[in-house]
Amino acid sequence: MEHKAAVLGDTDFVMPFSALGLDTYVVGQTPDDIAKNAKKIISQKYVLIVVAENIAPAVEEVFSAYQNTPTPCIVVVPFTTESKGFATQALGEVLKLATGINILRE
């Protein structure tokens, strides 16, 4: 699966990405199901992982070991549910790592 992208989220979130030909992983709302799919994605060696914001807290532990590695690049994306700020916080941390400053601070 090298040089491929994976998308992790509920059916409504992954459907448009599936239409684009990306590998999609549909998860339920249980933390165990979400973590199981996240571990499966990590084992497949994807270079880009797109995660729906509403499930991001459930995969944070699984993906935390990869925060400071070049791959996989893990991107949290807000969806139709009300944003909880998790995606913005995750982006801010990545930008701070890349630039050395928090350019999204309020």
C-alpha cells in the first residue's frame, strides 16, 4: 500500500473519497472498532491518512506514535457534524512542528 492514501470515518464521510479511488475504512461509533481499523491502516503502510474529526479522539492513541514521523501524514478533517476544534488543534500542532511557531494561536 505504499504511496497510497486511506480515509477513516463513517459511511457519509468516506463516500466521496471512495469515488475518487482512495482506500476507505468505514467505522462504527465504538472506540474498539475505530481503533481496530486505525491499526489496520497503520499496518498497510499508507503515506496519507485522512481521519474524520468526529472519530479523531478515538484514534489519537493509535496514531500518536506517528506524530513526529514523515509518514504517514495524518490529517484530521472536519465534517458535517459540528466541529469540536480537534481538527484545528491537530493542524496547529503540525504547523508548529513544521515552522517552530504556533501560527494559529488566537
